[in-house]
Amino acid sequence: MEKVLDLRGLSCPIPLIRTKDSLTVCDSLTVLVDEMPAKENIIKYVKSQGWQTECINKGREFELKIRKINSL
Amino acid sequence: MTLTIAIITGIVFGLGAVLLVKFGNPGNYGFCAACQLRDIAGALGIHKVATLQYARPEILGWVLGAFGIAKINGEFQPRGGSSPLIRFILGATMMIGALAFLGCPLRGIMRLAAGDLNGLTGLVGFVAGIAAGIAFLKNGYSLGRAKIYTSTLPSISGYASVFAALILVFAVSTNAGYLNFSAKGPGAMHAPIFISLIAGLLAGFFAQRTRMCLSGGVRDYILVRDTQMLIIYGVMFVAALIGNLYFGFFKLGFTGQPLAHDMHLWNFLGLFLTGLAATLAGGCPLRQLIMSGEGNTDAMFCILGMLAGAGIAHGFNAAGSPVGLAINGQIAVSAGLVITAGIGLKYRENFSFMNKGA
């Protein structure tokens, strides 16, 4: 089953910490955030690890699908 | 954030701060979230120190500049409701720590760039405070979720800091009778209002675009080895250093520095407290001002707490001065550390995965 993490409304940098921690125990994850810096920080982190991420804009919110597959 | 924007941001802050001193601000005092809020607190009568009263247009410009660009980019979004009272308290302790050191971490960099080695002591304390804050964050610390406001009245509250900044800019420009103006001392030293305001607007614009945050940059490096924000600080330091050398403001040493003291332990602990409180509040004093311009009412509570913190620090004679930090200030910083660490320990939230579609 796909794991989903609801990180909407949490102060910086809690969304990033939760995402990072969760990715140590699973290989694919969907996170929900509603702040631009949170979205940017998570994407930056995922890319720095060489993993894949896809962002879907849902109005004021963002759904990030993260997969620990090397994008190269 | 591109490298070019990071470099421009560093120059706007670093060189801008030195030019503001050249135009009349006190030494190493071009931009400082803590001291300038303290002066605004004085202008509003929250504290009674006659030499520290002036509604500094620089940081009002930060709020307005951040608001303008956030509005244009569709990033202005009224939101809040995540433990406002705790954020108020964190703002107060953040300020008490900064006033013990005599400056926010931004001024710490500016002081170091002018040769004031006490800046380094403070910044080391700041980094240590952030590391302590991260330990709380990793243990599940959270102040709970903020909500995006959708109904009319709460949405209007997102504009509160912008209204306040506009009123203060108008009042300071017209010498309004309801504001205090220092006749002498640091509060009487300032660049012409329009220069201060334009510098502030530019700085606010770039700080919003880059999400610049003094604690955030260090934190992101510790957490995920991200160096982008550190580039801004590096450029800022070099730009300010060059400016200070050019204008002859540079003077290396611990003693005889403008608006500074050399009680190392309290410089360290002062910014340690600021770093810890900033990490728990989700941003440094500068970032709180920028977020308030983006409509974040929780950040506004933090700023109100900072104004109150300035009132507490000066009302109880607990702020640092060029002579040092007296016993009252040492008690205030110690109490601030206990309260802030207590908040870090007690506010926790458990997170769990939810099922798709839940």
C-alpha cells in the first residue's frame, strides 16, 4: 500500500525532517504540503540523494510523489 | 534559488548594511532585526530608554518588500493557528537573547565583517543553539499545524503586519506625535528615511525570494548538507568586509567595538538562546518578519513577542550595553534558556502514515 504523509501546516523544517525520516523506512512515499518553502526543501533534498520526485499542484497544496529510484 | 540571486542577496544585505551606516545609522547597525525592532518598541513606548527610540524603516521595508513580491507571485497566503501564545513566548526569549548579545545573528555577521570578534563568539553560540533546537525537532517537537484561512475575517488578519508597517512608515516620515523619537544616542542616528526604506524594501524582496533565514541556513546544512543559504552569508560577509575596509569602518579586536561588549560567555549564551528559540519557532527574527509579510499570523505573534521581549529586557534593565550584561540580564537569559528548553521538551506531536484516500 502506498504510504502517505500529511505534513500540511507544519512549521519549517518539520516537513523535511519527517520526509527524511520516513524515507529511511520506505522506498516510495507521497507527502502533502501546503507551503512553498516546504515543497522546495523536500524536492531539493530528494534530488540531492539522486531520487525521483514528481510534484502535483492541487490549488494551494502540493502532492509530492517520491521514489527512491536513481534517476540516472 | 539560483546562484546569481544568492549572490545579489548577499550584496544587498552586506553592502546595503555598510552603506546605511555610511548614511547615518549607528556602527554595524545597517540591518538588524532585533535592535531595530527594539528601537521600534521604543518608538511605540513599549520601553522607556530615551536613546533607543526610532521606528526604523529598514525592517518595515522588509515586511513591505516581502509582502509585495509574495503578492505578485501568488505566495501571499493568510494562515496561522499553530500555538500563537507559545510563538509569542519564543519571540520574547529570542529577543532577550539577542539583546544580551546586542544584535540578531544578521548583525553578528555584520559585526564580524567590521572586525568585531565578539560577533564570532555570538555566532558560535547561535550555531550551537540551532543544533540544540534540531535535537528537539528530531525528538518530535512540533507546535502543531497552522491552517490556511479561507473565510473573510481571518484572511484580513493576514494583512495585519503590512497595515502596521504602512502606518509606522507614514508616522515616521511625518514625525507623528504619537511616536517617540530619540534626541540623542543610537536612536537619533539614522540614514535618511527614504534611503532606509528603499534599502529595506530591496532586502525584503530578496529575502522573500531566497527564503533567507539565518537559523534555516545553518539548520539545512546540519540536516541535509545543503549549502545554498550559506553562500548568501558568505557573500554578505565579504561584501560587508570590503565596504567596511573601503569606508574605514574596519577595526579588528574584542574591545572598543560599536554597540558591543566582550563578556564572552554571555555573548555565546545570548545568541545560543536566540538560535534555539528561532529553530523552535521555525525561523530567525528576519525570517519571522518576512513570513509576517507573507500573511503568516503565527510569525506576527512571534514578532509581537519580540517587541514584548524588548520591553522586558529594557524594563528590567536586562539588556546588554557596551559595559556588558548586568546580573539582571544574566538572570533573564538563564530563565529564557529554561523556558525555551521546556517548550522544546513539552511540545511534541506523533506522526503516522495515513492510508491513500484517507
